[in-house]
Amino acid sequence: MEYPFQVQGMTCGHCEAAVTRAVQRLDPQALVTIDRAQQKVVVVSEQPRERLAHAISEEGYKVSHA
């Protein structure tokens, strides 16, 4: 499944890496695409949307459905 998220608070490459790591800890096979300027993250994963959102929010970012 492909899940788009709005993720507020990503300001640098370190933020992008933190979001990617958080998702891939939950699902190592997940594909993560980040557009920092648009504050958009697209995750391709078999994990449920809510678990992915929770993993990102645990890193300190505000997450909503895009």
C-alpha cells in the first residue's frame, strides 16, 4: 500500500534520515520518499497506516494524512 503523510517539522537532511529510519525500523522493506519543501512523506509498505504514522510521530514530528 502507498500512504501519503503530511509531516511538519522536517528542516534538514538529518530530519529526513530520522523519518526514514523510523519507518524502516517498523518495516525494513518500506520505500520512503520525502519532499521536505512540501512537508510530504510517501511510504510504500504493508504495515497499517496508523503504525507508520505513530513511528514517525515518535521521532518528534507532527503527522497527518495527506
